[in-house]
Amino acid sequence: MSKRRKNQRAVEATPRREKVRDIFVPRPFEGLADEPEWIALRELVPAASAPLRLTPELVEEYGDRPVTLATVLPMAAPAMTKPDGRVFIGLQRHQQSGDVSRDLAEALLCALRTEPGGQVSVPPLPGPGPRLQDILVDGPLEITMHDGFEFWLDPGAADDPAVQASLERANAAIYPTVKLAAAPAAYWCQVPEKSHVRWVLPEDEDTALDALSRLSAAGTLTLGEQTKFAGMFRAHGRLVPVWDLPEDVPAADWEAPVAEFAKRYAEALEEKEPLDAAGRRARQGLLGRQLTLR
């Protein structure tokens, strides 16, 4: 038998791997009650967590294991399990498909199938299957903000010098971030030499942009003196406006200005007439001030 024929038979005998098709979903958190907060935790917040509730079907299959949503896990892992059965899933991770909701759901299911305390293996492309909207009892997220990543650790784990050193490196990358009560999914943060307020708007992009344009045309787009509307970026199908603030003013002092702006924005949303000439010019100006994510 010729070498070519042998190679052909070898190829025919090897089972073909099914190609996983990746599909882009522009609004992966659509349908969840706290869609803007999911986006904020994914894109804006360095260290936070929130408990999640499994559907009754999953509780029946895997038991009522506590599940925690985390902004990020050690080494940006997609999921991890604790020896006591607790499960953590990470929003911010290295590998991902075009559907973040499907990625997170697959990470959670893989963790539930893993023996408590074991290493969770998650495929980079999960393929078709259930999404977060299918496996969670939906409701508002009960978000806890953290100054560091100690919430990753079991009691006593930080006594290990290697663990402590790793934790210190992770904590050093955190910039101060405060969740504002003035508006849902609005966060103050302080980066070197700057402070910002960033707000994930719940409305669709065109509606939000029209409202911001009306405020821009009226000269009421800032949060007050010494503030600047820096621009906006898109995140998972929603607009995120960003304001530059004085560096030395604490987060609590921005609650009232953000609440006042939220009121102006709500009033602008109520206006149903098409934008006038000034509004259209303002809209074009805003479109030209798109920021790079983060």
C-alpha cells in the first residue's frame, strides 16, 4: 500500500472534531433585572461580589450550593470551587466567546459538576447551551464592594507567605471605587491624578444619546463647577458617560450632583419631539467624543 493511501486511511479513521461556532451577542445581559449593574461589574469595578441563586432545577440536580459572582478571580480564572462546596464565577476573564452570558453560564455549570475544592476546567468556546438567563433566579444584585481580594481566600489561607505575596500584588492593582446611591450602576473612581464618575445608562443607545444631546445643547451636561463631560463609551449594548472630576473631592460629595443630573436626564428622556438643530449638532459632537473602553 502506498504511503499516500496509508495517510488517507489514517485521516478517514480519525474522528472529526465538531467545529464550535462562535456567535456575537451585543447585549449578553439583556433580560436580567440588573443589566446595567452586570455591565458595570464586568467593565468598571475592580473588586466586588454578589450572591447568585440557582434555578430550582439546578438546586435539585447539584444541591443548594452557594454561588458568588466576583468581578475577578485569581489569575482571571472563569470559576473556582471551595472545599465546602461554595462556587465562585469571575466576570472578568482572559478567554471568552462572543456571548458573555453563555460563557458565564458554562463556567458556573462546569464548577457545579466539579468536586468541591477541585480544579474547574472550562472550555474557551462553550458552543450552544444555556445562558445566565436560563440558570439563575433573576433579581437585583446585592453588590458588596471590596477594598481588596481577601474575599477569595479561605480562613487562614493568607498565613501562607506565597499566598500573601500574590494577594498583595492583586490588591496593588485596585484603584479606589465607590458605588453611588444617587443612580443605579453609577460609580465614582479615582485613578492616578484623576477622578471620574461613570454611569451605565439603562436605556437603548439612541434614546440615551438623544437625552444626553438635549442636555448638552442646554449646557447642563456636567456635574457642576470644575467638572467636565469627558465623553462616553459603549459596553455590551449600553452607553456609559464619563465625567472628569477634581481629584481631591471625595466620592460622597458627588451623590447630590449625580442625583441632580439623573433628574435632568430623566426629564430629557420624557421629551418626545425630534431634536432641534442645536440638539442635532450636540448629538454629532457627542458621537465624536467616544472613549476607549476603560
